[in-house]
Amino acid sequence: MEDSQVARSIELNDGTRMPVLGLGTWKSPHLPRTSVQGAVEAAIAAGYRHIDTAHNYKNEVDIGKALRSKIQQGVIRRQDMFIVSKLWCTHHAPEDIPECLNKSLNDLQLDYLDLYLVHFPVGLKKMGDDLFPKKDGKMLTSDIDYVDVWRGMEALQASGKVKSIGVSNFSILQLERLLALCRLPPAVNQIELHPYLVQTEMIEFCKSKSIALTAYSPFGSPQRPPEMFRGVLDPHKLLEDPVVADIAKKHRRSPAQVLLRYHVQQGIAVIPKSDKPHRILENTKIFDFSLTEEDMRALRGLDRGWRACMLEGVKSHPYYPFV
């Protein structure tokens, strides 16, 4: 058997450590509500110590209940957990940044976050509690510069309410601009990554700048409702790909385990989402086997540049990252 030793955590550029396997909790609002609290409790019982959420997932209250319950049962202590949330696009103005964080902290019943991310580089107008403000069917964007948003994030870290700060969905160009103009580098860039969207340049750039990567939608986000699929150029069938299936068969693993191993073996954190306890447990069993160089080559060879998550309503904005 090959050496399957990969680190269970990654050291961030600010000295803190992030577990490589986390539980993703985003779920399309069009799907029936399942118990996020149940999923998080199952994940903690299965050994997960990294939970990923965001202001706009609208599930932080449930996650807070799960954390509280597991802490009260003595299963975990707060310092054993790595909790990630994200600043939503409607809160990019300087005064709104701490407000968004405080809402997340209150809902999660926490006094600090381990990692706080700028969810997306494009800002949206703030209109009440509307997450996707529209007028005449068009998304209302703001022209706030993500560099100024990042300065607000640096202030949050200085306040002690967040241990580490990072970004999500930022392009190489946008990262370069932050590195050139700001005091602190992002600790993490959380992006969509899987064999249909390999992003070699991004991986190499982040490695060269000591920015850790977290992969979201590692299975191509198959649980989105079909109306969100992007025709034939959509990655939702990744788990059924014959190349993935063959590698899984060879290692006597599930396709999901192969796709997760693909990331952790590259030193990339990964946050699969599931609300089924048996899948949540299965997804942890990725540290006792190894993919060969040939397997990795075959998986990278599936690259098609296919994205599940586009936020196409803001495509015409100059800060839109996926061009």
C-alpha cells in the first residue's frame, strides 16, 4: 500500500491551523429544509472539527444549536472546533462589515470565529434584509472596492473577534491586488475546485504566496435543483464520471472518497456537504489510502472549466471574478 500520510490540518500564513476536512452547509433555498443541526451534530460525532457556513446560508442559528449541544455533552470544547463564516455582499460598506460578523456570532452563539471570509468580490446594494436585491429583475450591485472591504476585515481581526481572515471566489488578479495594497495577506481563498474545474494556475499562485485553498462543491454540487444546472457544461454528474468510477473501484472506495482524497493529497482543504449521517461518516475515510500519480493525472485530465457556482446576475460588474 502506498504511503497515505497527508496532514489532517494545514498551517495558515498567520500561524493558525485549519483542519483539511470540513463540513459544507450551503443548501439551495429551493430544496426542502433538512436538519442542518442534525447534520452538524452527526459530523461532530464522526470527528469533523471544521464547519463552514455563511451569513447568506441562513442556517447559523441551527449550527449554533448543534455546537452548543455538543459542547454541553462534553464531546467538544470550543477551542477544538474551526468555525468559518462569510461576509455577505450586501455588507461591504465599512459600517456594515462588523454588523454582519456580529449577526453571525450571535446566531452561532460564539464569541469569535476561527476564519471569516469575504464571500464574493462584488458588492450588492443593502436593501433591508434582502440577500439578492433586484430592481426590474436586475441585481443591484454596489461599486465598493474589495480592497476597502479587506481593510475592514483587517480591523475585525485586530478586534479579536476573528482569528484568521480570508476571501472566497477571488481571482488571481484580485489576490495580487490585495497583496500589493493591503497590510495582511488573505490566509485562505475558498473556491470551487474539482476535476472538471482544476484551476492549476490558481493552485500554483496560492502556493507561491502561502495562501491556503479550500475547495467547495468538490462533487460538482449535484444537489442543486435542476433549473440551476447549466446545460451540458455543468459539473453535476462528476460523481458518475467513468474515470472517477474506475479509480474508486481500483481502491475499493466510493467516487466521493476519491474526489475528496484528490484535494487533501494536494494539501487543499475540502468541505463536502451532506445531510445523511452515513455519507458524512464515509467522507471522513480519506486518510487511509492514497491515489497514485497516474490516478491524479487521470483526474486532472478531466478538466473542462465547468463551474457549478457562477452568480451570473453580476457578470457585467468590473469585479466579477470568473472571466
